Amino acid sequence: MQIKKSELQAALEIVKPGLANKEIIEQTCSFAFLNDKVITYNDEISISHPVKGLEIQGAIQAQELYALLSKIKKEEIELEIKDNEILLKSGRAKAGIRIQSEIKLPLHEIGKIQEWKPLPEAFSRACRFVSSACGRDMSRPVLTCVHVNKEGFVEASDNCRISRFSLEESMPVDTFLIPATSILEVIKLPITKIAEGEGWIHFKTEEKTIVSCRVFSDKFPDTSSALKVEGEKIIFPTTLKDMLDKAMVFSKRDHSLDENVTILLNNKKITVKSQSDTGWFEEVEKLEEAINGELIFNITPYLLRDILNQQHICILSNRMMRFEGESWEYVTTLREKE
């Protein structure tokens, strides 16, 4: 059979986030081809995407197939399965990669997908906004999740900061908790629909990509009272975004949830700091109003940039700082400088 390299490569790129780093479960580091689709599964997230003209079934080690396709220059590729190998021919080049005809991924665990329903338009934006407030401490797993509430809001907290985003409409599915690491992969895709499952939540794009994610079974704490912060107004300087741009050079990490900058408020000064294994950054700017004492907070830089695009004013009260926009709220605790 013949297939277009660009189409196969694009499909593999879409499903790659569903691969495991280590094969604890058999074939979780493989691309599985089944019913004209390519599928990945890593026990937390599974992604499937259709590939036009694909007529093979089996599992292939992901690393070798993906690397080989990136080296092939011609658009047309001829595929053939022979003697437990998938043979690829392109021009004068040919290669064989072992294929396991039996797909052993536990795809049955995903279960039945219920009726597809349209997602609120701001869903992906809301999840991106709140996810930076998620914790990373697995001893409190509920705080590593994004809380999607049926009433029409999305929120997250690590017990030191809370982020909430209100949608313009209620969610078409029941309330659920989804790990931040999973939802950040989901919202990289142009998802438009959602469906419930048993222990899983499912998302779909117009191109018929399906992303299935395990949900966490627990109850998210009520954050309503913690969001009520009243006090004095503080106006951040318009130059703060430029300061952040420079600080972000040294805040980069392997995962966006681990990226942080430190903000120090001291009298009539604001200081932005960041540090990496190879360098550091610090810049000071004036504040319009004086702050009592020396207060510090950490924040994900891309989140603070999003906030500053809409709001430079915050409320400061009793070691708490609150930002508010048209559809969102962000509260963080402050600590005194040691």
C-alpha cells in the first residue's frame, strides 16, 4: 500500500504525548495501528488519530519509526507487512521494522465513550490559565489536578495559591478532576467536544482525534472563602512584563508547571528574580505605593504575563494578594523575607 509521509508523520506527532517514557506496561512505548487509526496509551492518557489509507494492524516501536520517517525525503512511501516486519520503501531506500501483530495495550480499560457534547469556547484557555496553580506534591494528589466544575468554572490550587476561571456556560458533563499534566497535553490540540466515560474523560477534535484521560476520584476543597481578599490596591509598573521576559530566560524547565519567578515587594520597590543551573537574573523597579515590610511570592511567569495583559492592579491584605479580571481570579499567599 502507498501512503503520504506527511500525513503519517503528522498523525504520529499528534499521538506522541500518549507514549510512555518507560515500558512498564507492554507496548506503551509503541504506536499501535488499528482500524485505520494510530493509537498510543500510557495508562494516564490515550490518543488516537485516523490515518487515511492505512491498512495495517499491529504495534511498532515508536522511536525507530518516528526517527526513520523524519529522515525520508520523498512524500510517497510504500508499506508492506512481511514476516513480522513492516517494510518501508521510498525511492531507492528501504527499511524493515519489527511489528507485533497482536495489540496488547489494555485499551479495554478506557471503556465505552458516551455521547459527544460541545465544549464551552473558553475551556482550553481556562485550563491553561488555572493549571499553573496546580501542585506537584503527589502526597496530596487532588492538588495536582485541575477541577472542572459542572456549574461552569475551572480551578486549581496547591494550597498556597488559587486560580479560578469562570466559563460563560455550564459544563455539559459532570464535575471531574483531571491531572494537570494530562490536561496540558489535551489543550495543545484544537478540542471541540467532550464525552464522559467510566473513570475516564474524553475529548475530540474536528479532525477526529480522540484524547482519553484518567480522572481522579476525590472531592476538590471549597476555595470560595479563600478567594475573598479585601484590602489596599497595589499598582504594578507597566515595565513588569519586560522584566518578566528577561527573567524567563533563567526560569525555563523541562515542564512548564516547574517554571517560577520570584517577586519581592519591599517598601516602594518590586524585584523580579529567576535562577537556573547555569545563571540568574534580577531587576528592580519602583512602585507607586509603599508596601509595609518585605513580602515575597513565586509565580509561573507565563501566568503573570497573562494577568498583566489584562490587569496591573491587585489587592493586598493580610499576607494575601488577589488579582481579578473579567472572567478569572488569582490569589496567592505572601511570605515575609527571611
